[in-house]
Amino acid sequence: MRSSVKGHKPPKSFKSLSAKLNEDKVEEIYIELREGTSYKAIAEMFDVSYATIQNVNSGKYFKIGRATCKERM
């Protein structure tokens, strides 16, 4: 699926065969965020980048029908 706007990629999903995160891991990330764990520490736990954790929290990556951590508090 291609985006209609040049330079914009569609959101990442769990369907990618090379994805390091799955739905269960994203749920664990949300739990860590609610507990106040830093993005850096979470990124190291799951072997992903700091930016990936930011994007999971903002809903840009791996949307699973949930609000961001800040919206849930």
C-alpha cells in the first residue's frame, strides 16, 4: 500500500515479517510507560530505538486501538 503523498510512508504494523515488536510487546511498552519508565530504558529492554518508543506512545507506530499513555492517565 502506497501513500498518496510523496515522502510519507503508511504507519508500521504488526504484519511486517521483520518487525521487532508484536502486539504483546507493545502492550508491555504501554505498561512500562504508565509506570514512568524512561523511553531510553524501554528502548533498551525491547532492542528498539528511543524514537520507536516515542512513536509507539504517540500512536504513529503499531496502533492497536488505544490512546497514548498520556491520554490514558
